[in-house]
Amino acid sequence: MSSTGSSQEPGLNQEGAVTRFFRVTEINPRMLGMVAALILIWCIFDVWSGFINPNEGLFGGSFLTPRNLWTLLVQTSSIAVMSSGMVLLIVMRQLDLSVGSMLSLVAVASAVLQVYQLGPLLGVGHPLIWVAGVALCLALGTGIGAVNGALTAYAKIPAFIVTLGGLIAYKGIAFLLASGETVAPMDQTFEVFGGGVQQSWLGPFWSWTLALVVCAVIIGALINGRRQRTRFNFTLRPVWAEFLLGVVGSGVVLGITKVMNSYPWPPKLIENFAAANNVVIPAGIEDRDGSAICMAAEKFVRCTTGLIYYTGYSLPVLVALAVGLVMTFIATRTVFGRYVYATGGNPEAAELSGINTKWLTIKVFALMGTLVGISSVISSARLNAATNSLGLSNELYVIAATVIGGTSLAGGVGTIYGAMLGALIMQSIISGMSLLNLPAAYQDMVVGGVLVLAVWLDQIYSRRLK
Amino acid sequence: MAKKAVKRVAPKKIPTKPAAAKKSGAVAESHESPLAVKNRQDFEASAPLVEMRDISIAFGGIKAVDRASIELRPGEVVGVLGHNGAGKSTLIKILSGAYQRDAGSILINGKEVTINNPRDAKAYGIETIYQTLALADNVDAAANLYLGRELKTRFGTLDDAAMESETRKVMHRLNPNFRRFKEPVVKLSGGQRQSVAIARAIHFNARILIMDEPTAALGPQETAQVGDLIKQLKADGIGIFLISHDLHDVFHLADKIVVMKNGKVVGTARTTDVTNDEVLGMIIAGKCPKGAIPGPGAMRDAA
Amino acid sequence: MKNIIKTIALGALLATAIGGVAEAKGKTIAVSWKTFQEERWKGDEAAIKKVVEAAGDKFISTDAQGSAQKQAADIEGLIAQKPDVIMVVAFDSDAILPSIKKISDAGIKSIAYDVQFEDPNALYITFDNVGVGRIMAKEVLKVKDSGNFAFIKGDKGDPNATFLFQGQLEVLKAQMDAGKIKNVCETFTDGWKPDNAQKNMEQCLTSTNNKVDAVLSENDGMASGVVAALKAQGLAGSVPVSGQDGDLAAINRVALGTQTVSVWKNTDDLGKAAANAAIALADGTAVDKIPGVAKFNGGKKKVEMNAILLAPTPITKANIGDAIKAGHITKEQACAGVKDGVDACK
């Protein structure tokens, strides 16, 4: 690329069709590469698992089934939530190694409050219990994060050391809080945040409604963007590119929704629900592979056409998606986000521009803590228990997801959606290998390899760009 | 938080500035405003815009600046000269808020002020173009131009479109060829980056401009452009400190020169009263010639 | 905590009785702990100390703080104090062997406490881990004697995970050979982590399309993950699940019916047994004459050694009342959320 003052833009005729496509649509080629890698991984696992155990996946395996994809998203949500905060930290040239231990500590504290303190005091199932449980998670997470930040910013201890200390210390506190025991069960309403119970499933109607609203927002944003560009006389995207973005964006949203809405309730739950709500179960012929429930000779049996409910989006996934949206908004549309990126690009320049970088550091660490709080709600609600090992080595997965997602450890560069996609890629590998019954040791090897490979490819890519 | 602090301090400067009302946004006017002409005509008689008195600062026991005094009047260009390590950048960074002085006082329009950080300095209309440019490399020109002073929509979010639009206007005046508004500034050429840093300094109605080695990274053509810009700003009544280790960069642009050596001021002189060689003598040997007013750093046996 | 004090008091009584008979006054019993980082060892120490001191003997101990090097130095220090018996909780069961040789060279008796090291001269005292696996399988078999079984094993680096699995297979072998029980999933669980166990169980249910009839989880923490995964499929309560440790939450699950059995190893029992064996050894009793000693060669290198293997207690719906009576858990904790069908909760 030319970089002299007189010829900033290469002539359009010299520009390749591919380059032009990415420039005009403003799609990040790196992100497209990640999506392609993700789809490739999915296909490989589906084909491979099909050899071992034929199932109803897209290629005859168990991976590309609504059920597995649905579970995959739930399994990813906790790490994805934390990775969105890690992006801002790493962008700002900081790091938080303590998120895993912090998650254990926060989850155990909240569980102790729910199970040992409030349960006996208010009576199991009292609505205040879950409210207090969630509030404690968020407040404690934010508080610990702020302490990490204050030690880094004002005591000038490198974040690596502060949070390495936290990694060791918070784990110890979590152990002490419950004497190393598993604390369970959580409050019933609290459990809804984990996605394991039917109350946390949105159902097809609301899932479709939500999807349509999101599509409308995408199209609205495109129109609004075009209007803004017109107002300030900036160059406009070609109309085909606008349409393409609108169609692809809406298509992805509707497609994911379709998959989520194709995962039926487990038959046992349909049965229980029907019994509890006096729903009439139609008669039918038994089919062991069906997902619906029928009556055959006074007995509940599985069948293909009978009573069936679909799950739709589950709460933890919605929480993760909402966090992703809010964090993207914070990163790109607010002064706070702008300062974080600018400080990461050049801390001295940020300081000289009048940015209070110390206070900013505290805020970013506190935000990370809040997200750890959210993740601790999801993880402990999902497990319906909390233990001091709950978040063990999560910090490694969170940092790996962030780095796979394209965040540079040199600071200044990184996106929220990239990190969340990175988390999904990593969880896909872990879940896929577990589906193949491969031991955890292989999972570790492959995830570690993918991390290094991702950074290597990234460097080749950015070197070629220069 | 930072924003609020600026707003609280800002109102103070308006009543104390004689030219503030007239001057706002007039960066690009090539003709001199009547007030600027007046300022220039009696700049010796007018109150100094900035006075730094007996400023000292030490880093780990070493006196980087030792009892240095310096002043600047509206529409005046003062060249601050000296070798690398003479203390000129440090002195000026005290004014821009990057360092805090150990002793001495700073007066703006005759009133003593406290400058603890860059935000305070900006509130008094002091803008700085650093030698390193101090740009956040990973964000675009508009984000750099408005860094710390972002424009916001009525919802409190960043108004990127408005910022880019304003940036296009100001950049068009400084560097009409500039068109790479969407790219992070790390991808720009040295001259383009310089334009962004200059635009940032002059866009917010600066009263006092500090330029630290402004032409060090530039080619001859771009250096000439900066020279033109300085003349234009001077005509608008802005006071400028021009810091350089190279005498030739500043001699023809400056009204006065201040030479520093080992943290002390060697002497102050009008450029009309001294020759190139005499200034060189001040820089190299600390010898103060007849046409200059000697400072604490002048050699005893000189002249 | 009340329960600990009770058992300690009981142990002290017992020990006084034994001590009176054995006339072991003035002997010294030493212990080299691997780490006090894990809280349980402090409970073990309290149990041993009570018995030893009640017998009129001296008790000394060191803490290796999780370091094999420090443990070697600790043992040298202990030998210098000329005790009669040294009990060792080995941090590393291979690296400890030279130190054990030094102990026997000095004419001191050694006991491998809870963690095995393979030295033929030492007495090995532990819970029967293979037995724990056997008990788990037996209790599950009582509920489900055929179908698809899933095995959620512990961490791959922990030999106990394999011992447990081995015990389970011993019991299930006949049914498996007959083709009545099918092993459909078998996974190690990194770090014995409940959330990993949950993910593994979810993948197991996905790959078998929920056709899992019983789950053998090797501890209670992992059982919590397994039960959460089963619950999401509406299967919790109908699929038997095993566990061990006697976790409070697990006993509650047993009462609720979502877990079948939690095998409980009462560490006070282990401490008392070890202390009594140590006193006997100090008094000059031959190793193979100590009550409960049997030959054991189930270790990595198949070295035959004398061992006391304590039988752990299975906690099931039927005997939850015993755990409550023993003070291990309160009735409120055990019975939280239990609606009916458990006698102990009435």
C-alpha cells in the first residue's frame, strides 16, 4: 500500500474484486476466516462422530444436531461473557489472571448465602434469595475487580502480579468459605439462569419474536447509517452491499433461531409438564427415536407425531448475547470505550490528552469483575452447585478465547464479537472431542495447539497486509 | 469524570482573555485581525500571555530545569533552543501539564495558576504538539483529534459522524490531500501524522501553542508548510513556543529566542539583535552576546 | 463441628482403654504430613494426636507444604528425634522411597498413611479404594442391573481414579460379560471438576440420545454435575448415580432421590486406626499380628505389603438417619426440600 501524502488511495481499477468487496461491505476478512474455521470444525466433528455413532446430524453424526448446537451455546456462554471483558483489559495492555479464582469465590459466596444463610432464615424458595444471590455475585465481582484495578493503577503493581496473586488468593478464600465442600442446591429461581430447567427456555414464539426484532434493528441500523453518511456527505456504500449486509445479517439471526427452535424438550419433561398441566396427550405408535410423547395402550411412549414442545433460546445464551451487544456498544460507541482503545494504542498519548488513565484502569477492571459476577451466576446456576474448583483454569480459557478472537497482547486491538467467536471455537473443539469420547488430555493438546496456530495465522495475515 | 473537571475550570479563562471572543475558530483566516495587529505592534508593552518564573524540577537528584524564567506574549513566537538534554522539553512539559514543577510559579495573563495535569493546561488554552506527536496509533484521525474532548450525541454516545465531519474540515485546511479518515493513524505517513497532531492542537481555540521539534520528522516541503502555518497562527494572535535543538529551524520564524544549557537559561534575545553565530555560541558554550539579556546559565567571563 | 468433637471424644475414650492395656507409655509417634493446605489433614492429625496422647505417648509432626524435597528433609529431622514409629503421608509416592529406607535403616517402623508407597517393610493404612468402587457398583446394581452404564471417572493423573474404576468393573463384570450391561461412555474428568463432569455427561447424553440407564460417578462433586446434566433432560431421579465423600450436598441429593449412594470415608476412623496400629508397633507387636492386617499387592509395582484397609460406609436413602445421628450432617441440611418417602426426614 502506498502511504505518501499525495496518493492515499490506490486507483479503483487496481483493486481486486475481493479487496473491494471487503472494503465496501466493511466486513472484517479476519472474522470471516474465523467463521469459516468454525464451520469447518463443526463439519469435521459431525462427520467423525457419524462414523462412531450414526445420528441425525447434517452429515450423519451427533455434532450438527439442534440438540448439540443448543448445548454448545449454553456451554460457551460463561466463558464468552468473561472474554468480552478480557478484550477491553488486554486492549488496554492489562491482563486479569484472577478471573477463574474470582468466579469460584463469587459463586461459592453466593451459594453459601443462598443455601446456608438465607435458605434456613427465609425458607427455601423465598424470592428474596435469588435476588440476593444474583446481587451478591455482581457486587462482589465488581468490588474484587475494582481492588485489582486500584492495586494496578495506584499502587503501580503490574496487573500480571496483582492478578496472579489474586489467582492464588481468591481460590484460597473460596476454599475457606465452604471448607472445600460443594454447596448445593441453589435457589430454584436462581437455577433458571443456568439454562437447565424449562423455565429458562424462551420457547419458539418468543424466540421468533426476538429474532424478528433483531432483524428489524439490523435493517434500521443500516438505514440510519446511510442517512448519517448522507447528512455529512460521506461516501455511501453501494446499494448492493447494503442489501447484502441486511440479508446476510437477518439470515444468520433467523437461521440460528431456527436451530434453537428445533431442539425439542426432553420427552420426560414433556411428560411431566403434560401431567402437571392436564394437557391431553394424543394416541400414537411407539417410536423409540421420536422426540414427541404419545399414549399407546395407557402408557406414555416416545413417538414422532404427538405432543412436543421446543426450547428456543435459553436464558444463559440470551444473557451472553446481551452482554456481547452491550459490551460492543460500550467499546465502540461510548467515550469510555474510546479511552480504553486510545490508552491501549498509546498510554502516554492518552495521559497527555487529559484522560485520567488510572481511574480508567479501575473502571475496566471493575467491569471485568462485574462480568465475572454474571458468569458465576451462569456457571453455578447451571451446575446447580458451587465449589471452589468451579472456575479453575477458566482464566486460561478466557484469555485463549480472547486471543483466538484476534485481540493483540500488544494492546490497542481487539473486538468483542471476535473474542466471543473465539470462545465458541474453543468450546466446539472441547465438546466435539468429548462427543467422540476422546480423553481430556487430547482436548487440552488440541485447544493449546489451536491457540498458537490462531496467533501464528494472525501474524502472517497482518504481515501480508503491510 | 475528566470532562467535568475541564468544564469546571474552563469558564475562568474567558473573562481574563482579551482576544478570546474575537479569536474563536479563526484559525484559517489568512489576514490579520485588527486585534492581532494591535497585539503584534505593542507586544513588548502588553502583559505577557505566559510567564514562567524561577521554575525548577529535579529527577532523582538531577536538576533537569534550574530556576528557569521565560515569557510569551500574544502573537509572539519564542524559540527555545538548546542541546538534547538542555532542559527545554522538560521546561515546556511543565507548562503543558505533563510534569509538575518542584519550585517556581506560572502566570497566565498575569494571574498565578496551578497546572497539575494536561487537563488543567488545556483549560487555560495551552495546547501542545509533542515531538513524539502523542497520537493513539490504533484509532483514526478524528478519534485522535477529539481525544479527551469527544463530541457526543444527545444520548451521550460518541458522535463519530460529526467528529469525522469536523475533522475533514480542519484537515482540509492543513493538508488538502488528506483523505484517509477511516484508517488508524499508524498507517499514515510522517507528514500526515504531523498534520493530525497540529490539527488537534489548533482546533480547540488555543491561546498558547507549544511545538516541540515540529519539523524533525519532515521533508523540506512539509517543513515549509509548517512555517506558513506558524506565521498564520501568529497573525491570529496566538503565542507560540517553538522548541528545537536546531537553530536553523527556528531562527527565521521566531521573534525571540531563549537558549538553555544544563537546565539553566543562558540568555534571551530578539532575533533581530543577535546573529546566527552568536546564538550558536550561546547553545554550545553558554556565552551570552551583547544583544542578549543574560540568564542564570550564562558564562561569567562572557562578554 | 460438633460431630468432630464428639468423635474425637469417643476416640479418646477408646484410646485410653487401649493405652491402659498396652502400657505404651513414653513412646514417640511421629507423622510427616504432605500438606496442611488441604483442610482434611488437620482433622486426621487431631484424631491421631488424641489417641496417642491419651495413651501417654508423645506426638510430633511436620508439614512438607506440598514439596517432596521438604518432606525428605522433614523425615531426616524426625529420625534424628528417635521416634518409635513414623507415619508418612507421601507427597510423591516414588520420591519418598529413599527416605523410607532411611527410616527402616534407623530401626524405626514406618506406616504409609492413606497414600501408598511401595516398601515391603511399611504398614499401609487406608480406606479400601477398590472397595469404594465396589460399593458404588453394588449400590447402583441394586437399583439397575442392566442397560447402558456411563462411567464418569476422576482426574487421569490420580491413581485413585483407576482403583475406583477397577472396583466398579469387578462387580459389574458378570453382567457386562453377559451383555446385559453396556459401557456407553467412559471419560476421565480433568481435576475432578464438577463442571467438567457436567459437560462430559451432557455430551454422553447427546451421543446416546439420552439412552443412559445408570451413571457411576467417582465422587460427589462430579455427581453434582452429572445430576445437573440429567436434570436438564428430565432424567434426574430415574437414573441411579453414585458418588463418594459424604458431601453435605450429596447426602441431601440422596435424600431427594437424585443420587443413589454417597460412599463415606470417615477420616476420624482412619486416624484412630492408624494411631492404634502405631502404638501397637511401638510396643513391639509384629506387623502381621496387628488386628485387621492383611496382605496387599494392588499397587503400581505390585509390591506385597501389610495393609489395613478400612471399609467405607455407603450412605443411601435407607441409612441417612445414621449420618444424622453420628452428627456428620444436621437433619435440616440432609432433608432440605425433601417432600416424602425418607424415613429419616420425618
